[in-house]
Amino acid sequence: MALYPVIMCGGAGTRLWPASRPSRPKQFIPLAGNRSLFQETALRVAPLAADGGVVVVVAGVSHRPWILEQLREVGLLDQVQVLLEPEAKDSAAAMAAAALWTQRRDPQGVNVFVASDHHVPDAEGFRQAAVEAAEGARLGRIVTLGIRPTEPSTAYGYISADGEGLAPVLAFREKPDTASAVEFIRAGYLWNSGNFIVQAGVLIQELKVYAPGVEDAARRALALQGVNRVEVLGEAFRDSPKISIDYAVMEKTERASVLPVTFDWSDLGAWDSIAATGEGEFGQHIFEDAERCLVRAPEGVMVGVLGVSDLAIIAERDAILVCDLSRAQDVKKLVARVKISSPQHLDFESTRVESLADGGHRFAEWLRCAALPLWATTGQDGSGGFVEALGRDGRIQPSARRARVQARQIWAYAEAGRLGWEGPWLRAVEDGCRYFEKHHLNDDGLCRTLLNSDGSSLDETVMVYDQAFSLLALSAARQVVVDGERLERAAIRIRDRLAERRNPSGGFVEAGKHPYQANPHMHLLEASLAWQEAGGDSVWGEMADSIVALALASFVDETGGFLREFYEADWRPAEGEDGRLVEPGHQFEWAWLLARYASLRGRPEVLAVAERLYDYGLRGVDERSGVVLDALNDDGRPRGGRARLWPQTEWLKAALKLSELGNPAQSRKRLLDAEAALGAISLYLLPFGLWRDKRLPSGGFIEEPAPASSFYHIVGAYSQLQASADRIGPAGRLRL
């Protein structure tokens, strides 16, 4: 049986105020060395999972950044499964969720439940004890580790054992007064460490008997979870009774056993225990005629201590604690008074996360006042052609002109007009169409890919990708220019000529190095849906149907629920590394399109595929920075750490569209995703209507001109935001 260590990250550490607070509890603070207690725990238990197991972390959703960052720092991020609770329900529910996850993966798996905030210097001694206890767990016992006491402490609970070695538990005792603690030690009692080793199936069985409400809520909360390394438990978790595992199971079960251990152990629950480690000091201080004092202060703060002894002096930016170390257990009483007299000091001041409504209004203002005016003037020359890029100084960057950029800009300004922008959108569309028809359209009706800046041909290659954007631009312009029928005829001619590019195995063949790609089909689907929604003929709907059928049959991996970039002629994945490339941004973009299609056609099975693609795309959201990475391998691992602007926009679009179509719980989750996606987009936007395109793993950006090709994605993201405004609430109603 493999071992599955479970790190429990509950507890607020109230007696360690003001350093430990709800948003940063004690387990995430370096209290006894350079690493946090959580990091030390993770490193201590990770070797137990080496023989086929997995380390599981259960924590509150608000502590996600701490967990992921600290796991990354110690090199364990890719080895750990994180389960996040939407609401704290004490240890029974947390352990139930972890046990159910373990049983789903390994019906015979044994969990080693440990607290994230305990100090255990002898890591090897702990692991040896856990392995010994696992032998009892394999026989159906729930084994807890009992620490042999070194003093009559009133800070810990006690256990009475029925014999030596691994033995049944006779009784659990609550934290005693001093006299009772002395009697417990005389009677051979052990400290209750709060560590439990039990086969996952056994714990689930006992929960069903003694706490069925806990087991049921945890099971329902886990039922819809996927295979992501970080999972937020479902809303059903909130239905669980709030109860500790001691009260829920351990004081009732007949399976409880205890294994006496002798390694050093402390739960570091108060400042006196931290002082006893000799490693708890932090920051700058000067002692003069002072003894046995513990001082902690933030960077840049100096603490002077004169003529006192046995004090804890704990300074934070907003609060200071001075207490006699012998009264450290009573800090909890002080915190109770803080709660009444100055509740703002119970926690650190939080950074306000911009709401979707506020972010949407700011986004609309940036487009209306900066980006749209800039790219309709400086970004479009006297010939009507749109420039490829603008420098950070707002100057045109000379370069060849791609058909896809001209088409995208035409669409962007037509869409801006539809959304209510009062600037010169119609002039931009009309001038852009005249330039496009004159310079990009060949005599055969198809569009050439590349021009010199003077409009002369540079590359006559016909790309399916470019034809797709030509069709999209023509669909938008058709509805606003005077001679729209002319544009519709041009679009039908492109569509008909594309038939020559059909692949016998379905779909279309692209020009260039990768002839069999999903991406051109995605944009052909977008254009087909646009023409259908604009009242085009039935052939547009048939084209959309055929592309969706190909995507479901060949593009989307049935097992993994993701979509690759490159294929062979029969639409099998391409050989080698090309066939392993998965772009998270395209998972979102396809999810958005398939959700639109499913809604138009009334096809819930297509919506289910869209949901799977979206969930897989979330694997590409970097946990540290919150941005969507450019690329993954087909095993879900990042292929580099770069993140361009456009995937952030597609994340926002997909999250918003799916929020319209899911159940209430799913919709709430998608709207939170949309808030995060809009925040990611904002990292790239610059004043005066420019943007940065490529974010590096370090958090910096490549210094380069703003590419016009991004504007299509930016306007598309805003368009979906305005379309979804009613879901955001009255404050979210937007207009350009």
C-alpha cells in the first residue's frame, strides 16, 4: 500500500498574534529557522510518498497564493495535489475530502495526516514512526502518534494507551489544568500530537457511521473535480457540519490506536514554545542588560530592549505585542479584546482586488479614450491601410503588412461601432475595406498574405488562416457600409474558392510548414458563425457544422479533453514535439466558440466539450503570476514560462460565455475566473492606448512595439464583457 501524506493547513494561530493572522497564519511564517513550518512539513513528509503515493495539501482557498509560492520555493509544486476548501469546516471535513481523493486514486492507499504548523526537528525519526504506524493502519486501525511528555504541559491534549508499543486507545483527554497534567504524566499518558495514520477507505467507513453529514458533503464536493494539481472543492463542502476529527470519529470509534514516539515535537502554539527553540528571533534588535527575550520585527524596524527579561516583543507594521513569556498562552485573551476595540488589527490590511464591474469600466474607458482613437488615426495611414505596430513613443514602426492584421482591424472598428463608440469607426472601416479590396484581394477572389508598406505585393501565398480573417472582417463590414452586398459577394467567392483547399480526411489544408492545423479551422468557425448570425445563406451554417464535427471527432483528445495544434493528414496528432504542443489560449478560444455554437444549436454535448477544453486551459494559468502561459506539453506541463497578451483575452471571453450557460455554482466560479482574467489583461495595457505583448517568467516584459494584431483580441474580450454585463450586475453595465 502506498502512503499519501496529507498536510492539514487549518488553524489561525491566534496565540501568535500579531505575526499570525487569518490571511497569513503561523504555518506560513518562518518561526523556527529560515523556512516556514508548512515548508518544513512538506519536506518532511514528501519522502513518504516516494513509493507510488502523492502528497496532498488541504487548505482554505484564501491561502492558495501562500501554498503555491512556498511549495515552489522548496521545489515541490509539481509533486503535490492541493485541495482548497471554499469554507473552513474544521478537521473532519478536510480529512474526509483528502481520504476520498486518495481512495479515488488508490483504493488501498494509506493517509498520513499531519498538521502544517508543527515543529519536528527529527524528520527521519518522524518518518520511521509514520511507516511503523502504517503497518497498524493496514490492519484497519486508526493510529495516532503519542508523544512521550517532557513536562506537565497544559497546552496539549493527552492520550491513555492500553499497553506498550502500538496499542488501543483507552481515552482521549482535553487540555488539562496543571494539577491534572501532573497526574496524567504519572499515569503514563502521552501527548496527543494530532497526527493520524489510516487507510483512506477505513476513515471513510468510520465517517459514514459516526459523521455521515461530513462524509456526504465531502463526497459531493469532490464529485465534479477534475485532475488538476490545484482543485477548489465544490460548493457542497459548505454543507458539512463544522466538527473536529476528534469529536466526529476518534472519541467514538473502536479502531483508535496510539503509537508512542520519542522524537522532539512542538506545535509552536505560543511565543514561549517558539522562544524555547532558540531559532525564533527575526529582524534587527539591540539588547542592553536584557535576558531571555524573544524579539521579532519586520525589515527596516529596529527594536531596542533595555533592563528587562523573559519578554516576547513582537512587532509588525501595524501592531506590537509585549508580553511576559510565562503568560504566552493568554495572548488569546488579548486578541479577544482587540476584536472588540480595534477589529482592523485582527488581520493584515488586504490588497483590494478590482471587481469585474470596476475593471470593466476602466477597460471601457481605456478603449474609448485611448486605444480606439490612437489606432484609428496614427494606426491607419492615408491610404486606408492599418500599420503593423506602434512604438512605445506612439510612432509608426515601418514593416510589411499582413492580410490578417488588415482584416482584424476592420473587424475591430466595426465591432467598436456596434458597441457604441462614437469615434470615427465607420471611416476606419470604409477606408480599411477599400485598401483591403484594392491591395490584398487577388483577381481569383482569394487574399494574398503580405504587402510592402506601399501596397505592392510581397508574398502571394494564400493562407487559409488569412482567408478566415478576411471572411470575419467582411461579415462585420457588410452590416455597416453602404454597398454591403459587394462585400458579401466577395466573402462568398472566398468561401467557394476555399473548397479547393479541402482535405480528403475533412477540413482544410494550410500552406506552409504545418499543413494540418486546428487553428485556421477555429477562425473559419468564428467567421461562419458571424455570417450566420448576420443573416448569411445556409452554407455558412453548414460550414460551421462541418468544422465542429471535425473538431469533436479529431481535434479534441477524447481522453485528455484538450486540443493540439498540429496533426497529420488523417488528423492524427503530428509526430514528435509538434504533436505534443498544446496552447492554453486556444483551449479557451475553442471553448468560447463551441459554447456559442452549442447555444445556437441547442447541443449540450458540445457545451460539455467546451467545458472540458476550458478546464484544461486553466492548467496553463501560472499559479504564481496568475497569467496564462503560451504553451504546454500534452501532459499538461508548461513548455516555457512566457505569456503573451492574447491568451489572457481568450480566457476572459471563455469564462464569461460559460458563466452564461452553467449552473449557478459553475457560473459563480467562472465569474471569479473572469475577474482574474481581466486582472491579467490589465498587466499588459499601457497608457495612451498601447500594450505590451510578451511577459517573461521573471515578471518583466520584452521591450518592443505594440503589435496591431493584438487589437482584435482586446476588442473581442471587451465585446464579450459588455455582452455579459447583466451577469456582473447593474454596476457592470458597460458602453463604449
